[in-house]
Amino acid sequence: MNPGKDTWILQCRPGFEAECGTEAAARTGGGCQAQAGIVTLQADRPPPPLEELVFTRQAFHQIAALTDLPAGDRINAILAALRGHETPVRDLLLENPDTNEGKELAGFLKKFALPLKSALAKNGFPLRREASQRLHLLFTDSRHLRLGLSDPGSGSPLPNGILRLKLPREAPSRSTLKLDEALHVFLDERERDKYLRAGLRVVDLGAAPGGWSWQMLNRGLRVIAVDNGNMDPALMHSGLLEHRREDGFRYRPNRPVDWLLCDMVERPQRIAELVGDWLKDGDCRRAVFNLKLPMKKRYECVQECLSALRQGLDAVGADYILKCKQLYHDREEVTAYVALH
């Protein structure tokens, strides 16, 4: 690695380090090294805001990389590494890679948090709500630590950048968590209140057994579920669901709807084209959809799909926003959101 450049630490889904690093390098001109769930970026300029990076969950500017921390005196070693960077911080995030080994650190981090906070407050790092920066301590094990700072635009306030959600007992499938997370990641509270209010109309393509439909029904929206498969019978009790056993690629509503949802298992290019056609034709105002990624060239595939979608919307003069993220509840896929103004 180049000691003359600044260092940023990026966290991602394990197995997607190459995509995370390729995207970061393309946006900064820097170089990357990777380990499980972590990408180390060295560049002359910082990475773009977190919301613009598809494969990065968390990001911070590295102050120090500590190795062989003494088991009985970790705090003093951390304080020494922070010398010269004393500043009030908004949050203290103790983090670990999203791996089996990383998850084993949970107990250690929980016990370590209170004495660390106390020591930091006494040594120039008080926690203050009005402060802008966050202090990150990313442990790869109990003796190895990446230490750094982020501001509200560059990093996530959530440990590891992961939004923890509980699976509702009534939901027909775990896929409901993907849409729930997407609606929290892509929309702020004001937008959720405005665009997810009761009575709005939704089409859910590839809906069975109804995990995504359930999210909208639970908010009082009216859903047309399009799938040749069976929907969970309990969803019909709401009186807000219409199930149409039709081909999701052929169905169109008789009048425009507020939302298009699509979680069909199909080539990502075909899904991007389908969603683009709905938007260009005015059949929906907003869309959330998944792109199932191939085994190879996953970053290139995402860029191809998003580029084609932008080109199609630009060609008709649409005013829109487009966001894309590999969410925590995604697996070999990414989730995208498009909204027409």
C-alpha cells in the first residue's frame, strides 16, 4: 500500500470485496486490498458519500491500524493511537466484520464498550449530540483494530452499516425484510409518511407468496399481486389485495399506480428494462426492484443495468432519482429504487 495516500476502511457483504473495491477504486482512482468483509482503500481523495456506493455498507477515514493489542491494556494503546485527533464525537461505534469469526466478537465488544467510553471521555473524546463526527473501532479480532472517523455523509450511524430488523410473525416469507430495509434506506421518515400512506396503489410483480405485498398491505396500501404461484391466504383477509395469475412481464394496470415492486428471478438486464418501460410509459411513479447478479462480473452487471435505465429515462426527458444498494438482507443481488419527480 502507498504510505503517501490517505486510507479509508470500507465494509461490505463477505464475498463481495472485489465488487466493493472495484467500485471504490473506480470512483477515487485509488488502490484496494481486501480481507473478509473489509476493503482497505488508499487514495488521494475520499470515496463518495455512502449512499452513492452500491456495495459499501460502512466507511471511515483510518487514523491507525493497531496490531497485537495487549489483552490487559487495550484502552491505553487506543488512547495513544488517538493522540493528536482529540475531538468531541457524536457516536462511538464498536464494529466487527460480518463474518462468523467477526460475530464471535459480540460479547467482547459489549463488555468493552462501557470502560472505553469512560476513558475516551476523560481523554478528549467526549460523546456530544451536537458533534458531527463518529469514532469507529473496527475489531477483526480482540487484538487487531482499525481506528478511524467518519462524518454524517461519509459513514453510517449504524454499527457495521447494518439495519437490524425483526421478521414479523405474520409475514409470509423472509423476503419481506428486503423491502422493509429498502424503504428505510431509500426513503427518509418524511418520504415514508408521504409516499407510503394508506390508499395508494401498488403492483407487485412476482409476488408469491407475498412477502413484499405484506409490507405494503400492512401500511394500508392497495396491492395488485401478479404471480402464477399461490399467495398466502391470510393476505386476502385485508380486503386490500387483488391476486392476478398472470405473466409479470406482460401485465400492465388499466391505470397508473403509485408503486411498482419487482422481485422476480430473471436476468437483471431484463428486469431493468421492464422497470424502465413501466416508468417511461407512465404506469408507475416509483419502483423498488431486485437485480439478481451473475456469478462473475457482478459490478459490471450492475453498472450496465443502471446505465441502461438512466439512458432510457433520459431519452424521454424524465426527471428522476435512482439509488441502488446491496442491502444487508440481500444475498446474490442488489436492490434499486427509482422515483419520478
